[in-house]
Amino acid sequence: MLQTIRDRAQGIFAWIILIMIIVPFALWGIQNYFDTGKEQPIASVGDREFFERDLLRLYEQQYAQYLGKSPYSEEELKKQALDRLIDDEVLAQAAEKKKLTVSDAQIAQFIRSLPFFQTDGKFDEEKYRSLLVAQGMSVPQFVAQVRRSLILEQLRRSIIDSSFATDPEAQQFYQLQYQTRKVAYTVLPLVQAGIQIDPQEVENYYQKHQDQFRTPERVAIEYLTLSLDEIAKTIKPSEEELRTYYEEQKQAYTTPEERRIRHILIAVTPDSTEEEKQKALEKAREIKQKLDKGADFAELAKQLSEDPGSKDKGGDLGFVRRGLLEKNFEEAAFSLPKGAVSEPVETPFGYHIIQVTDIKPEKVKPFEEVKKEILQEVQKSKAEDQFYQLGEQLAQLAYENPQSLEPAAQALGLAIQKTSFFTRDKSEGIAANPKIREAAFSDEVLSGNNSEPIELEDGKIVVVRLREHQPAQLKPLEQVSQTIITRLRKQKAEEQAKARAEKLLSQLKQGKTLQEIAKQAKLEIKTAQLSRSAPRADLMEIADVAFKAPKPSQEKPVFEMVILANGQPAIVQIQEVSPGDFEKLKDEEKRGLKQNLARLFGLLTFKEYQDQLRDEANVKTNWPPKE
């Protein structure tokens, strides 16, 4: 188990751990869809169905950014997104069966703590709402997602936090992770002198590897760009129009009333009996009576509140605004005067005693303060109609005059721009955009026609046409023959060196010492102390083979051969194996190691639990969808 963890605590395993940590708090995920029409689901978990739009939204929000930056293709990333959808739903259904829940107060507190909703370390209501609008989400939808994420986190933590590691396990892991090995090694040279390459070998290599000697296909294009921002700059709205827009959109420039609230919760659950609910209500009333007699609210909250998220803070929930809290709780909180204490308020989570400790009244930003922002909004709004009208005109002119961009350029007052040569895979400037490269190499453009309008993400519409095309061409043999000769010489030198190393290794295993064969073969012996936890960059291949080799003994020395990155073979002798010194750790460090190891055990257990749930669930997939 420990060796498995150590081996897998890098590379893809590290990514799995990271994903499992991030997943429960990825709050920009999939919304629930109800109007599914006749669309065929791409997956289902029990009665819950997922459609292609669900997958695409999650892919665009969390996976598309890795395209081109990871070893995975778009299809593989979408498959990961689909697996994420299914795994989250499987966990959600398991949490529902266990009747896990979170209170509205916990949700509000969590949202307020998110840094991307804060300005100068404080919750910013305007930023909160604007970011949700940018994501196409309403406050209730987002709150529902937070609730779901926190419930999933509860389930996850219940498994991970229950794992533990023993002292022997921690000791074994440390000794393995911080093991060092002393090695002696010798590197055989690549000898190219005297290697002759026959012209026929060059010809044969050339014929078999022609794909390595082709110049890539290249094009140069000319193009027209219609820009929303450029159109917006030409629009000059009047002062009256700006003020009218301000009055119509005043709510967007208004900071709603904000109240600082604290509460004491006497909790009930959906399974509570009427008798249990009545006892909770009586307890809440008793607390209210104590408060009426002058008891300190914060002290009673610390002693009696059953909300773990706020009791240690004296019940304080901080400043909140309408839309974040449960309906009954919110109505009571926003009807109280400052300093007043409510009667017990019933919610699905129990009975709350609420007090408002501070009130920030609604505040409207003056027109002059937001005038510049309004100008940009009005310009953009007015420009959008022109932008799409001109876009339609550009499309029509490009279609009606497929052999030239001149008619469209003259009619719309646009400049024809040009690029230098670029390939299908990379370029700069506007051709750095993959949509432009895809259009430039399309059959329609290569045949000499204008492209269809290409909509870019930054508010631009582009039409391209071919300026010059250079097909992929095979370089002549004369031009690449010296390159081939160099490759063949090195290849033969590597083969000869490997055969020589294998012969020497055989002699070592028959009883000769490394010193004897090194002297005989005129090789230099070097030694190194290698660490598993911090391998030397210049000895990575040697360290890799050394730590995979068995431990040596006096009767049975251990020799291994490895081919280095430059093609040279190396013979390695493992001389000593020293475990990590666990006893040198302080007690605090040992406790930290046990905690980290327990967390790794927990993550593995959670992954196994998640896999088990998926195996037991009624999961059906239809991806990629059939045409």
C-alpha cells in the first residue's frame, strides 16, 4: 500500500488527488435542466438524465482551457467532463439517501468567504451579482449549486477524515520515501569513428522516413475584420441618453440594504418527531426569555447554538443581503429594528433566535461616478445592432463576390489586411486563433473563394481569403543526405555501445568486479549518493534504475544497465541502501507525517467508494452520441 502511494503520488495520481480536492468546490458547474424536449440523453444515473449541452457547458467552463496544454485531446477532455458529471451525480444521490444537508446560514457564510466575490477582503454584493450574471446564473441557481457542493463535501469529508495511519505505517513510508542509495556507475562512449554509411542505406532511410523530410503546408491570407469595439467608438450618445439609461438601470448601481445578523439555532431534522420539534421550540423560547432578561447573546450562542458554522463566533453571520437566506429567516431578519431580538423563527433546519446588530442602508451611486461606465454600456448597446447588421452585409458581399474582398471592403469602409505564411499548427497575430487557421486551410478557401464569416470571442467577425498557398513538399535527397548520414552513424554507434555494455554486464554477473571490467575496457567509474525524494537532475535515468533494482548483498551484488537520454549505455552497481532516518524527526513532524499519510489513505478510500457507488448505480452512457 505504502509503496503504491509513493509511486503514484506523482504525475497522474497527483492530478487525481487535485481533481478530487477541487471537484466539490467547483461552483461554476452544471445547472439543472428541465425542458429537455425530444433530445436524447448522453448519460443517465438512475432517473437523472444528462444532455449534450450539460456536457458542453462543463467542458467549456473547466476543461477547454487545457486543450493544447495537456497530453489529452478534445475528445478525451470531454470524456473526463462526462465522467465528472456522472461521478458528481452518483455522489449526490448517495448523499440524498444519507439525508445530508447544510443550513442556509452555512451557505451564506461560505459564499461570503469566496475571494472572487470580495473587494479588499470584504464581500462585495455588486461583484457577486455581476459575476453570476456573466455566468448566466441567477442567485437561487447559484445558491442551489453551493448547497449541492457543500453536501458533497460533507460526504467526502466523512470518508477522508475517518482514515488514519499508524506509527509503523508512517515509519515505513518515511523510510521508503527518503531512502538513499549509493551507486557506482560507468558510462560507455559512443564511438562513431570508422563507421561507414553505404549510399543505399541513406536511400532506404530516406524512403522509409519521408514524413520527416517534408516542408509543412503553408498559406498566407488576406482578411477583413469587423469589430464591435471599433463601431462602439464611433457612437456619441447625448447626455440625456446617458441619464435616461442611468434611471432605467439604477438598480444596477444600487447597493441593497445590508444587515449584520447573528443567531442561535436549536436544530431539528426532517426525521424529527413532533415531540422532538416541540422540545426544540420550548428550548428556543427559554433562550428568548433569558435574552429578554439581559443575557448576553454571544455567550448564549457559544453555549447553546447548534449551528457549528457560527456558534464559536457568538452566532455572527456577518453582513448579509436579501436573496441568500431561507425565506422565513430572511423575512424575520429584515423586519427587525437594529438591536431587536426575534421570537423563535422556524425553518427546515430548526428554530432560530435572530438579532440584527448593524444596518447599512441602501446606497445609490451618483450619476457622475458611473458616467464613464454608462457611456461604454450605451455605446456597446447601440453598436451591437449595427455590428450584426454590418455582419450580415459582410457575409452577403463576401458570398456574392467570392473571388475578392474588395467589394466588401469598399462598401463597409474596411481595410484589407494581410498575413505572412503560417502552418496549420501555429502562427502569430490573427492567425494564432485556431478558427482562423481552420478557415484558411478549408477546401473552400484553398480553392480560391472567400471564407464564411468567422465569429471570434473578442467581438469580431472576420472573412479570409487565400493570398498564397505552398503545399507540403518532400525535400530532395541531396538536401537531407548529410542529416541522414549523421543519424545513421549515431544509430549504429548506439547499437554497438549497447552490445558492448550487454557483454560487460554479462561478465559482471559471472563474477567480475566493476573495477576489473572498467580497467579492461578503459572506462571511468563514478560514484553518487542518490535520494529518492530529491533525485539529481543530471542522474535521473540512473536514479530511476537504481531505485527499481533489488537490494544488494555481499554474496550477490546488483548490476543494472540503462540507456541515457543521449543514447549512451551506463552500467550501474547498487552498493548501499539506506532507509530514511525516521527517528530523527521531531514528534510534531511525525504527527504531521501521519496526518498527511492518513489523508492519502482517505483519498484512496474515497476514490474506491466513489467507484463502488458508480458500479452499483444504474449508469448508462451514450457518448460520443450516435449520428
